[in-house]
Amino acid sequence: MKSGKMYILFFLFLIAGTKPKVFGQNNNTNGENSQDKKIADSLVKCATKYQDTGNLKQALALFENSLTIYKSIGENQKIGECLNNIGILHYYQGNVLNALRFFRISLNAYKKAGYKKGISAQLNNMGGVYYYLGNYPKALEYYKQAVIVQEELGDKKITAALTKNIGGIYSKVEDYINAMKYFNSAFLIYKSLNDEKAIAQCLNSMGFVYSRQSNYKKAFENLSQALTIADKEKDKQIKVEVLSNLGELFYKQSDFKKALSYYNICLKDSKEINSLQYKSDSHIAIGNIYHQIGKNKESVDKCKVGLSIAEKLGAVSVEKDACECLYKSYKSLGKNQLALTYYEKVNIFEDSLHSEETSSRMMNMEFQKQQLVDSIAYVKKQNLIDLKHKEEVQKKEKQRNIIIVSLLFMLVVAGGLWSSLNFVRKSREALRIEKDRSEELLLNILPAEIADELKEKGSVNAQEFNLVSILFTDFKSFTQTAEKMTPQSLVEEINVCFKAFDLIVEKYKVEKIKTIGDAYMAAGGIPHPDENSTKNIVLAGLEMQEFVTKRVIENEQKQIPFFEMRLGIHAGPIVAGIVGVKKFQYDVWGDAVNTASRIESNGMVGKVNISETLYDLIKDDECFTFEYRGNIHAKGKGEIKMYFVEKKKPMNAREQLQADELVFN
């Protein structure tokens, strides 16, 4: 049952401002701009009303229209507010990565406007998304940045929100004493401000903590008060979160009738506001209750719906809960084969959930006895020798001044000094060559900033990236083709291909990760996030396939064996870093890497196969055309929507003339 967890709403600011400043050269001097601003302001008011009543789709459309107008007249503060609201709507609909993207853009707009209240709000919002994703250190980092900005502002409402969010982090790490301390502090501030919605959110959070402490009476009191306020304020987003916690509260007490009642209402309201997160949770929770009361067929139906929604969200923990429910229900129905299928999926999801934690532990290993540290230690040693040589030179110079009365002895000293200086010069040159050689070797293995961190600290911290594109290639029928080749010609052929791939990824600023046998792996957007990385990695993939196709034709003409290649690309969050103490390399981990491998293995020779996630990111790019392949079964991943992508061919003169005629006719 939700793995024993309940959700706490973190507060997302909705910055409206008081008397917004005007930005741009022509503001307030051009009547047309003034009229456009009034239209955009009206759209925002309408959108806010739709948002408050749970009509998120209509609200999103109006915010996007107002954003276009504000951009045209250079209203940076208003641009930031629209982007903030769009991010909030994406979060409420379960698209947390899109929400994070809009919050980042909003933060930049607020910085251009010099609007510190907005900057503080966006830092808080980004911390909230990381909080939802379970990255509590990152969340705390953004909250602390928001506090620094807030110290200059002194806004009680924002202070309360930040206080509540920090309490949420303590709650997640099960430090309930500190969590309750921060929640109570936020509650008192909100009460003094008479902010009903925020009071409801605090009561919901405190109810969650009381439930975790098995103080069910206090939990029910707080959650009931929160539900009353949510109904009064007609805020369905808060309402579904409180209903979900109430359902979980009674489930823990084995009062399945009341739990079912709350979850059914939660499901109904979730559908009205199109909250995929709570629709999925409610279906699975109801399925678990049906299993507890012996209605296993109904349990299967509910959990399947919940699993389907969770797969769209990419919520691994929720998918695991759904599969656990299906495993238990099928087992109770005596359908052991189906039960075993879902039991295996539970184990797969369990491994996926623990993979990030395992990666972090691996990447925190000390590089104490590795070759690179030895090389750095050698450079330091040579620097000490150089210093001693300098000291020796100075000492001899003093001796020369003392015995200057003797010309012969002075000549001897001068000769000795020249010899020493020559030795120092040669030592310095040898040191420089050795250092350059070490630097060149290191930069050939690792990205520059990773290499600098490794030299400075002797270890590298793991880095998390929210959106990285992963590319895999693999030669079809490699073993059978390799049997027809000598070892030398096999290695030469692979080397020709991989050298070409290296030049291509360098051209498109894609980071080569590693080769594994006949497979080649690369990633876009690391170690520096780049908004063009998704487009560039697809262009790189198309050029790789083009090279292999030309190579096939050349080898066929020469009547020698050749390799055909599959290529797949996926985009998603990953963890990157270095592991091991010998033959170290920069590598990436995460579910997105596994999915990219499955996309490649389900591709076709000569084609670039991409996932739906990547397709959504580049579908509007005019230089690509796409072929939808439908749902393809991927091992360990289930059904995945896939697309073939090609570079759009330029029209010839006749096609251009026909297109022009259509336009003018």
C-alpha cells in the first residue's frame, strides 16, 4: 500500500506582485504596448480563476497566451510570473521535469527584472520539485538560497513557506521531532496572516507526521480540519492530497470501509483536475483495499489502471506498488503464472529504486592508490626539487660574493653556478613535459572539470542531471561476421568505425562515455547541461548511421565482410561520476541508461530509433521527420512507444515551385 508512504504538499508560490515595474525601452510610451499589457493582464486573471477551480487545461492555455504577449513587450517580471504558473500547472498534472524546466526559465526572467521576491519564490519551487523527486540534499540547497534572498525582503508568508518546506525534508528523513517543530512555526505565521489555504497545507503535513507516529487521533483531527478548509476554499488540489492521507490513515488502522470511501472521493476529484499522480495512487490504493477484503478480481482491474498511469508518469515507486498489488491479487486468484510475472517486475523496480543509492556509494570511494594520484604526487615532488634547486642557487650566489677576492675561485664558483642553473632549467623542462603528458592523458579520459576536481580533491562527487540524452550503437550479427575475419582485420574494422564515431560526437559536442565490445555509448548534456544537446545527439546518431551505410557499400565492392548497425537514443535523468581505483573512467547510471539500451536493441539496421520521451523534446524541430512505430515490447520495461527519426531532406526546385503555387493559389 504505497510502500507505507503518504504525500505532503509543498507550497508553490504564485507571485502576482503589487505594482510591477516596467521593463523594455518602449513600455508606457507606446499605446499599442499598453493595450497589449491590459489584454495579457486580463488573460492572467481568467487563468488564475480556472486554476483555482481545478480547470488546469484551460488555465494553461490562457497563461501561455499571456506569456506570448508579455514577451513581445519585454515585461520580464510578468514573463517570470507566467512561467511560474505554467510550471505549477505542469507539477499538478504530474509532469515534474517540465515543471522544473519552467521554474528555471522563470528564475532567469526574475533575475533580469531584478525582482527578488520572484527569485526567492523560484528557488523555493525548484527546491520543492527536488523534494518531490527525493533528492533532499538538493532541495535543502535551494531552500537555503531562498532564505538568503528572503533575509533582504522580510516577507512573513515566504518565510513560513520555506520553514514548512524544511519541515517536509525532516519528515521525509523520519526526524519527526524537528519536522513538527518547523511545521508548527509555519502554522503560527500563517495563522497570524489568516492564510486559509496555507493553514490547510500545514494541517495536512502535521496530520501526516502524527500518522507516522501512530497518533491516529491527532492525525484525524488535523486532516479533518484541513479537509474542511479545502472544501471551503474550493481548492481541489489540496483536497485530493488530504483525502489521500485520510485514506492511508484508516488503511493503517485496518478500517477498510472508511479508507475506501476517502480514496473513492480522492479519485473522483483527481479526475476532475486531471492529477495523474493522485489518479494513479488512488487506483492502486483502492486495489489494495479490494485485495484485503477478498475482492481480488476488482483489485486486479484497479491496480492495472493505476499501473498504466504510473508508467506514463515514469514513477518507478508507484509502478512497484501497483505490481505488488497485482502479484498478491493474482496469487489469491490462483493464477500463479501471472502472479510470478508481476513478482519479477516488483524485483526489477526494487533494483531500479536502489540503483541511485548504490551509485552514490560507489562514487564516493577514495582514489587513494590510483595511477593519477601517483602522477599528481610526482608533480608535487618535482616542484619541491625545483624549490630546493632555487635555494641552492641562492646559497652559491652568497658564497660567490664572499670569495670574490680570488679570481680563480670565482671562476670555479661561476662554473658551478652555471652548471646548477642549467640543471634547474633542464629539471623544469622535464617537469613541464611530464606535467603536460599527465594533463593530456587525463583529459583524454575525463571531461576537463571532472579532471580538475579529481586533481584538487583526489576524488569526484557524484553529479545528478535531470535531462541527459543517452546513445547506444551495436553491430548486428557481430559474432557471425567476426568469424569470417582475421583478428587483425576485425580490430581494424571496429577501429575505423569507432574513430569516425569519436570525430562525430566531438563535432556535435556529445560526450563519449565508453565502448563495450562492439557497442558504443555516448551522452548529450553532460557534464554541462545544454539546451541543444537533444538535437545534437540525434544529428550525431544520423551521421553515424550514414558513415556505417557508406562503409557497407565500400566493403561490399571490395567483397570483404562488413557490419550493419542498430542505433537507439533515449532522454531522462541520470547520475554521473567515476568509480573504482584502477583503470577509472567517467560513467553514467540510472533507469534512463537501461531504457536507452532497450531502445537500441529494438531498433532496425540503418535507422535511428528514439523513445517517446526524446520525441516529445524534438518533435517541433523543423530539421527532423519522424515515423511512429507504435508500442514495442522492451525486455524488463514493458511496452514503450518508439519512433524512427530522419533528417528532413531539402526540397528541389520543382517541389519548391509547387509549394509556392499552392500558397499563392
